[in-house]
Amino acid sequence: MGVVHDMRRQAKQVVVPVLGIAILAYFAYHAIQGDRGLFAWMGYNQQLKQTHALADAVAAQRAELENRVNRLSSASLDPDLLDERVRAMLNYASQGDVVIMVPPPASETTAGTTPAAVN
């Protein structure tokens, strides 16, 4: 009877520290690997930096487009920009312009044909 009583007393003394270590290990694991742990936090920070960079690029593009719209408005019409847009949209060229005709790439002209048919 004395041996069983000693084993129970020793088991009671061991259970509390083991249980405490197990709980501590559980929380430590989830503090690092969990959904809101250290690794997730680092991932969120990286994603936040990428989103800020994208927002800055979009803001710069918007500012450029707003500048072009302002220059095309009737109050402050830029003749050079208007001339550029007319030439681009209507395929016009002035008398002093040199036009260089560039043939289409070979992949467009030989699409669907065999090499023997091209020669």
C-alpha cells in the first residue's frame, strides 16, 4: 500500500509541471505558427508593403492622366499634345515628317502556312 501511495503522490507532483509545460508549448507554437502568429504577421507586413507600392504606382498613373486631361481641356489646350493625339488617332503626318514603313512581324504573315508554302 505504501508503494501505490508514493506513486500517486509523485504523479500528482509531476502532473502540474507537465501540464503547465504542455500549455506553454501550445501557446508558444500558436504565437509563432498560428493564424495571427509571428509568421502570419510578417506575411501581412510584406503584403502591406506590396499594396502600398501598388497604390503609389496607381496614384502616379492617375496624376499623369489628370495632367493629360487638364492639358486637353479647352481652357488650357496644349497645341503640341493636340497635334500628337490627332496624328495618333487619325494616322496623319505633316509634310515635314519622315514616315518609315515597318513590315509586320513574320509570325503574322506566315500564320497558318507551312514553311514549304512560304518559299
